Amino acid sequence: MYLRNNWYPFEKFSGDSFRWVRNDAEIALFRRRGERQNLELDIEPGPGLGKETLSLQILDERGREIASASITGRKTLKLDIPPGKDAFQLLRIHAADSDNVSVPNDRRILNFRVFRLGVAPAARP
């Protein structure tokens, strides 16, 4: 797994390490064809949303929703990612209803921040 577009640089603040995300942050996954995985996210809504609740969508390469969650406050998610056709799969983390506003003295759009991101094998159904 590696990060692609729309991730801001790594930051530390008040003892936490994280990356802010504008929107549509891309994650590239490499796995065995047909393998199911869980995307694990420690995530928190940010001021760029313009509201308290983050309506999060995980989108595939074609923009189809493959997982979703509604988040208020910091939360750890474990989202099932269905297998793609190929060993390489590009996912986008999308804030569905963001106002995309910047905060005073910061030009960035801080929709949400991710404290931890990982991939783990999914349990078989």
C-alpha cells in the first residue's frame, strides 16, 4: 500500500501524528488477485467539512462506492474492501458532503485527518 494524491505532509501536534486530507485522498493497494482486505483507518473530521459529521465514502477506480461510514469525532474504522479484478487497486477516500472551506490563516482544505492507516486480510465470509 502507498499514498498518492491529496494527502498533506505528515504532522505532529499535541502528541499525535497524522496527515490532513483535502478530499479524494488516493491509496494504491497491491494484493493477490481475489483477496479480500480490510482498510483500517483511525480518522477524525476536520474544519474543512463545515459541519461536525463526516460522511465518508471509499471509492474504487471508477468512482463507485465500495464502503461508507458516518463519523462524528475521532473513530477507528475497519472497512471491508472487496477484491479488485487486478492485483493493483486504486481507492479514494472521499468526504461526500464537504463544504471544502479553509480555516483562518491556513489555505489548506482540512476535510479530515488520518492518524493511522493500514490494510489487513479480511475474515472469510
